[in-house]
Amino acid sequence: MSKKLYVGNLAYGITEAQLQELFAEYGSVASVKIITDRETNRSKGFAFVEFADDGDVEGAISALDGTDFQGRALRVAEARPQQQSRGGRGGGGRFRGGSGGGGGRGRY
């Protein structure tokens, strides 16, 4: 079974290949995913690294958490499970529906 790590405080220029190489020293890396902004496609400064074997996770965390990588102190921890999405858009604002001003129409 595989296990995911959260890797934070990344320099914005880091590539997935660089992270793959860094974490491969501690075990078999199944996947690397740098999280990017949807609109700008720029890194958000964190990633997820998935190991093929659970046993490799603790070694990577203890070895890399707090270490300097390209001028930034990495934050490495076990990733929390993804929360279930409620689907759809978030709550309604107070300006929804027809409860607004008169729209310029005469009242009488």
C-alpha cells in the first residue's frame, strides 16, 4: 500500500523531477505532484510525494523535514486524507435571488 507525504515551503521554481530525485534516496517514489494555481499555472509552493512502500515514509520525513532545499527549509509530513467535497458551489451570498432594489421601475 502506498503512502503520501505533504512537502511544503518549496521554492516556486522546483520541478517534479527534482523532488522525485530528492525523495528517491529514501525509497521507491510512486508519484510526485506539485500543486499549481488554476489560473496562473504557477506553483503554490507545496507538493505531494507518494511512496510505493509505507516503510519508506518515516525515513524520508525524519531526514528531510526542516532541511534546506534550494534556499528554503522544507516542511515534510504525512499527508492528511483528502476531505470529501460537498459538490457544487459554496454557500449563497446575500445578494442572490430577487430581493434587491426596485431596478428603476415606478412604485405607483
